[in-house]
Amino acid sequence: MQDALQNGYGVQYWGPDFNADTLNDTSHGLLIMEAAKVGALDTSDGKERFFTPAEIQTIGQDGSRPVLVYLNLTEVEPWRDYWPSDRSIPSWVGPVTAHGDKLAAFWQPEWRGILHERVERLLATGADGLFLDDVLNYFVAGSLVSGLPDTPRSIEMSAAVMLNLVKEIASKAREIRCDALIVVNNGVFIGRDAPASARDDFDAYRDAIDGIMIEDGFGAADHPDLHAALTQDYLNRGISVLSLDFASNDQAKIIAQKARDRGYAPYIVPDGSFSYLAPPASHYR
């Protein structure tokens, strides 16, 4: 992971140039991307179209750089194969957030079964690992008043559930590919929000991941407590920190250097879009 990040990383989810040849023709040291070329809502049979192993090998430049594929742990995405074709609401749909996002009931075995099946399909593409999105929703779920009887009743309880879910998914991935890389998105304070009795679980969680991404860490999320936690809880244990910030080209060089000064691997998205690959961080030296 750390060797790959020396050449920066990039993130792309679909877009007009989302194909193996175009993705191959980039200089990023690591890519985070969708495994599906086409979502289930846009196919005749309601099934996603995934990149083939040969295409992933091309994107990974014949094994010279890792390719991590996207898996959302906590939000329901109706454009995935798992969504019922009759559009009925499954039992594993959890509460709705204040922004209208539907959370999965990530504490239920039914949802974990869906995630296990998806890990198998994602890694069957030949990807080198997983990017686990929306880990931070442990905090959202723990803050909501939900009608579901088994919803975690506090942020502490929800954090403990998420620690174990990430470990479980990482273990599943490494049953398939023993060297699978795992990067989580956000959830920096999960170990501090979890109960004191979950200290061993937090240690195991950190052992299970290779990196953590923070979004807007030098923008709206910028705070001394954030950076202290990233250093103390992750960097000091050899876990890579990937920073993703949204900035104009005028500010990109400044933010990229701030990230490097803290030991993070930066990626700057000038217009907030993930429909193309922005230049790697070396562009902003």
C-alpha cells in the first residue's frame, strides 16, 4: 500500500471514459474504482456488468499497481443486483437519514449475507482489494431514533457493530485473496466512540485494514482533533492515510503539500466529480 501511494492514487466511479484502456493510460500508483461498468438499472436483465479479470489486469497495468473496488457497507443502492426486481422494500433496509439516504440495517445477518456475496463477486474480477465506503454511518445510525427493534441504541453500540463488520468483511476478502488490501472511508473516531470494552476489537479492526481515507480533511472537516486521531490511531500503527480534498487548481498545490506534511497521501478533485480521474498528487508538487 505505502509503496503504491508513492505515486499517488485516483478515484473514479463511471463516466464517459470509464473503460479499461483509458484507465490503464494513467500514472496513479493506486486506483479506487467501481467494479461495475454498468449499473443494474441500465441493463436489459437488471444485472450489473462488471469488468472482466482481463480488463482489471489491464487497468492494474499487469499487476504493477493495485486496483481497489468499491463496496458500500451501510447505504442501500437500488442500482445493484441485490435490490429486488419487484422494487419491494426488503427487511434489511434500515432507517432514513436526515438527507434522505436509505441506510442498510448493517447490524442484521441478512445484510451481512448480501455483503459476503458481493465480496465474492467483486474479487472475482481480479481486483486487489476493497474500498469500504460509508463506515461513518455507524455514527448516523447510532444517533437516529428508528422503528426497527434491533437498531443499535447508541453511538457506542453502533461503533462496536461496525468494528466487527469491517473485520468480518476483511476476513471474507482474504479467504478469497490472502493479500487483499482493505481501505475504509472515514470513521476516524470509531475506536474512540466505541465502548471501552471494545478496545481489543479496535486493535483487531486496525490490524484488518491497510488504509483509511478522509474526505475534505483540509476543508470543512479540518480540525486538530481529526489530525491528532489520524496520527495517533492510524499512522503510528503503520496504516496509510489517504486524504481526498475538493479544491480549485489554485489551492490544490497548497492542500496537497499540507497533506504530505502530515504523512498523508493526497488526491485533489477540482470540481467534486468522480466521473474522471484527476491528476495524481505529483502533478501538484
